[in-house]
Amino acid sequence: MKQKLILLAVCAALLAGCAKDAGPEEETALRNVEVSAIEKDSIANSFSYSGKAAASKEISVIPTIPGKVVNYSFEVGDTVRENQVLFTVDSSSLNDQLRSAQASYKASKLSLDNAEKSYTNNKVLFDAGIISQTEMDQIKLAYESAQANIEALDVSLEILKKNISDCTVTSPMTGVVVTRGVERGSFASQSAPAYVLMDLSTIKVEVGVSEQTVNAIHVGDEVQVSMSAVSDTPLIGKVSTISPASSQTGTYSVKVELSNKDGMIKSGMLAEVNFTKEQAVDVLVLPRSAVITKDDETYIYIVEGDTAKKTPVTIGIDTGETVQITSDLPEGTQVVTRGQTYLSDGEKVAIATQAPVENTSEDTAKGE
């Protein structure tokens, strides 16, 4: 019994010592968050596609009349005006044929005059009953044959004259010489272009867009075209055509035209066409990471004093980096932009720093 009392006394002494060593109860640490004031700004949802610059018009010039090249007038890179002479083909044989045909025409014209005179004179005799119907028919046939022969010779002369004219090949449009395939003394044929001309005053860029975005594009829309080889700032183009049918790759062809009066854009240069799907100005904008969507609910945390309050919001344009807030929130409201993922409504917080309105891939992943 005495030993039990001693043991109890020792335990009491130990408990008393522990009670003296125990300090006051520690306070719970506040969660650190970063906040930013919601402000009005512009926002746009856009998408880009790559393409190449091409001439608005390209024509291959092929001679109508093949033959030996006598002369040519322009080199690669030269600007050619419409109807200027590009090159000429030897027409000496055609000129010989024309002279022969003209001589035949003169002889046939004399024959026609004689046949006409014979027909006129014998018509009088036939009407008087002096010659028979058979004789008159033969005279009439000779006259009509002479007429037909003259008409055929007229056609032949016109063809020869046109062929001689076609030996002088002119430019069908105003443009720049891209290739020259003829030399003096070479044979120009229809198997290969003698010249290739491009109209580079207007450039077209063709891109293939997806079915999700094609209906957001309209003919006449102004778009930004980035061409690093030409300018550090985007150029302004205009949508000229939109294909109503998809290609084999499942995309829809969209052509954009740009003015190229200074000739800085060359065919084949790489281009990035930026289409704006939707945009808004002077609206409330937040980093996408500040907005949480969970369990069919979209919300943010605003800070009032040292308390985080869960606040449902509705959103408009979403670029993936920033988002438009369409809810009625006062401009300047402090919104948690980092540290909001594990917050709860009404939780006390400590503002660590005033975060700028920016976005990081880490925050985006958390917000989503």
C-alpha cells in the first residue's frame, strides 16, 4: 500500500512538471494568396493559320504559232505592261504564203467578175427565150462557184494575216516576269511556256481552316497577316473567298488578299493569318487562372479585409489566358489570382503580394 502511494505521488509530480512546460496554444497560420484588382480592358478570341504568299494572278505565255525566236524584250524581274511585245517568231514563210494567196485572190476576183458579167448578160437572153434552162443553169453554177471560191480565199487571207500577227507575242496583262523560256534563235513551241508572268500588285494567302472556325469567317473581314520577312508589325488583309466544301484534309480553303504596291512581298513567303472570332472592348477582364469551374459552377474568390469570399460569376470571351467577366462586379474588386485552388468560402487569408494581371501555365492548369 505504501508503494502504491509513492507511485501516485511520483506520477502527480511528473504531470505537474509537464503542465509547467506547456506553452500557450499556437495560433492557426493564415493561407497566403495573391490578389489583383479586376479592371476593364479589351479582349479578343483569335486563331491563326499558316500559309504562303502567292500572286493574285499568274499566266503562262505560250505562242500560238511555233517557230524560231527572232527577238525578245524582257528579262526575269522586269515589269511588263499589258500589250507590250514579249518576243517575236520568224514569220517569213507565212508572209510568202500570204503573197501567194493574195495573187490567187486577184486571179479569182477576175474570174468572178467575168462569171458575174456572163450571168447578167445570159439572164437577159434566158428571159427572152433565146437560151435554154440547161444553159442558164450552167452559167449560174459557174457564177456561184466563182463567188464561193472568193469567199474561201477571203477566209484563208484572214487566217494568214492573223497567224502573221500572232508571231508577235504580247503580254496579256501587267505583271512581273518570273521566268523566261526563250532565247534568240531557239524554237518556241506550245509544249513549254515562253514566259511566266505574275501580278504581284495584290498578294493572296491561302490557308486551310477547321470546321469549328470556318463559320466565324466572312468575305470582306479584315485580318492581320504576319510576315516576318516583310514587316515587324502585322499587315492588314481582307478575306476574298471562302470555300463551301472541305478539302481531302478536312479543312476549308480561305483566301486573304493584301496590297503589295511597294513590291516587298514575294511569292512563296511564309505568312501567319490571324482571324478574330469574337472581341469586346471596355469589359471586365481577369486572368483565366483566377476563375474556377467545378461541379457545374463557375466562381472566383474576392477578398474583403482578410476574408476570402466565394463569388459565382458568368463569363464571356475566353482566350485561354484571359477571360471576360460578364457578372456585375465593381471595378477594382480584389480577386484572388494565386492560391485560390484550395480556399474555402469565408476562410481568413493573408495577402502575400499584389500580383499583376498575368497568367502562367501552372495557374491555368489549377484553374481548369
